[in-house]
Amino acid sequence: MIRINLLPGKKKPLILPPVLIYGSIATVLLIIGLIFFTVYLNGKVSDMQTEMFNKEKKLNELKAQLKEVQNYERDNKEFRRKAKIIEQLKKNQIVPLRLLDEVSEMLPKGVWLTELSDKSGYISIEGYAHTNYDLVTYVQNLKGSKYLTDVMLVESRQAEIEGVSVYKFKLTFKVKV
């Protein structure tokens, strides 16, 4: 006799192969690892962006300080240039005083001056002397001065003023600065 069982029977439990189980566990662990690695990298990127922002801020501050230093250097250079000009003016201010002092101190009796002019560093004096000896004495006095150089008698000729015979002269020299 043949038997036919139409009743549902016990089903065999579904057994997954171990490769599939281990592969699923490895995939889940890999996904979790990738998530943690992504979060770690995003944190690093955020830190680097913050650091870059701070460095750009510091760079802008340094640029502002550099500009201040450049302005200071420019102002300092301008100040030094002006101070040098002032010193030169002070130095040159003494020259006319020294010139007039030397010229008048060395003037002997019998000599008088009519003109004193400065042409490109050479001082020119014109005047009259009663005698040739007075004129020579004046030229020798000027040559003996420590502030005057290149004293040269350019012209000396006899002239007559109101019936009196005098010597008209012209001489040049330089002033030591």
C-alpha cells in the first residue's frame, strides 16, 4: 500500500551558510567603521578650517601691523630728512654772521666797504682804501683768517672821490662752512 501524507509536515529549519553570516557581520562592521572614519575626517576638516580661519585672521592683523611699521619707517625717514635740512639751515645760518664778523673785524682804519655779494659760494667785496698799504693790510688780514679761503685781490686802481685820491678795490674769497 501506498501511503500519501497530505498533512503538512515539520519543516526543516532554515540554516544559513556560515559564509553568509560572517560576510554580513563583516559588512556591518565595515559600515560602522566607515561611519566612524567619516565622522573623524569631518572633525579633522572642521579643525583645519578653524585653524585656517584663525591663521587668516592673524595674517590680516600682521598685515595691518606691517602697514603701521611701513608708515612709521616712512615718517621716520621724512623726519630724518627734515632734521637734516634743519641742521643744514642752522649750519648755514652761522655762515653770514661769521662772514660779517670776520670781514668787519679785520677791516683796518682807512678802508671802507661799499658792496658785499655772494655768487655761487664766492664772496665778492668792493670798497675804497686811503692808501695802498691799508688795502694790502686788509687783504693780508683776510688771508690770515681761519674761516676764509682763496682770498684774491681781483682789482685795485686809483680813483678820486671829492678831490681826494683813494684806491678802489675788488676782492673775492670763499667762506669755510
